[in-house]
Amino acid sequence: MKKIILSVLAIASLQLVQAQQNQAPVQPAQQNQGPTPEQVAGRQSTHLQKVLGLSEEQKQKVYQAAFNRSTAMQQLRGKDGGNRRELHADAKPVKQQFVSDVNATLTPEQQQKWEQYRLQQKQKQEQRRQQQIPSTNGASTPNNAAPTKLEPSDDGMNDK
């Protein structure tokens, strides 16, 4: 009986080894790099073209501003090594530059639309944040009220 059990175990082990050898070689785990700056800029400029009614010339200028912002943010993420506070502080001037570049491209009517859009995005972000962190006493506090004012660095884009 022992011989049969040992034979079955040996055959099963051989089959397992053969199955592992026949599988495609496993690629080393690649870090999730996310979209490239070109992809981000293209997506953002196309979206803002729809939201704000940008002309092709304006879209190209917004694309360049978004590309510069995305490239700078990518460099900051690589430099800080995961320290969110430092990243947030370093990203503020980059976002402010993006906002000022886009504002310089827009007409006054488009600037008003964009400010409303950015405020809506900020409010949505705050709502999502509040849903993730439920209130302990159930009471609404001024801290979790929807934002009504924009900071210069509130660019209406989701940074991840």
C-alpha cells in the first residue's frame, strides 16, 4: 500500500512540475505607472473642450498646459517617494501654474464656466471623501460642508 501511495505522489509531483514548466514565463511585476503625460493631457484637453466649448487653438494651448502639469506631477511623484504631504506642498505651484495658463487661454465667459466646473469638481471630491470617512457622531460639522470657494490650485482635475 505504501508503494502505491508513494507512486501516486511521485506521478502527481512530476505532473505538477511539467505543468509549471509548460506555462508561459512569468513577467516580472511592473509597477502601475498609469497613463503617460501625453495621454493625460489629451484626455483633459478633450474633456475641457467639451465642457467649455474650446476652439482648436484653445484646445492646443490647454493640451500644452495639461502636458506640462502632468509631466511635472509625474516627476514630483517619482521624487517624493510616497510622502503625501510633501507631494501636496510641491504640487500646489504646479497646479496654480496650470490654472493661470488655462485662464489666460479662455474667454471671460469660458473662465466663468471653468470656475463653476472646478467648484463642482471640488464639491464632488469632498462628498466622496466624506462618504469614505463616516462621521462618528452623525452631526454635520463645518469641516464637512461642501466647499464654496476655490483655491488657486484647485484645477478641477483628479490627482492620483
